[in-house]
Amino acid sequence: MKQENEMSTLTMAQPVLPPALDGRWATLMGPQLHLWWQRARQRRQLAELSERQLDDIGVTREQALAEAAKPFWKP
């Protein structure tokens, strides 16, 4: 019987990658992850621009908010 101060350990299975990707997933996914991070950051910044800044780049508030609302994985 377990004592009250004893903690159980949860062990999670490691994901199994196909042999062709094993060890190379970071090399393959790194550029994609970077692109997604950049896209999310740029969309946040676009949503924060003032009316004057939007006017300077020729974008309406509605266009800016529509772009900012897109998920980071969609171009």
C-alpha cells in the first residue's frame, strides 16, 4: 500500500517518427515553425497599428483586422 507522501509518476510514450524523419524533424520543421512564428507576430503588430499608420500602408482597419484574425498556419 502506498504511503500518503508518495507520488505516482506518469510516463508518456515518446512519439515514433518514420525512420526517414528520425533525427531530422528539427531541420525539416525549423523553417516552417519560424515562418509561423513570424506570421503570428506580424499579424499581432498589424492589428495594433494606428489609423494613420494603416493609411500610410494603404490598408483599412477592416482589412487589417481580417488579416490579423487569420490563424498563423494560413497564408
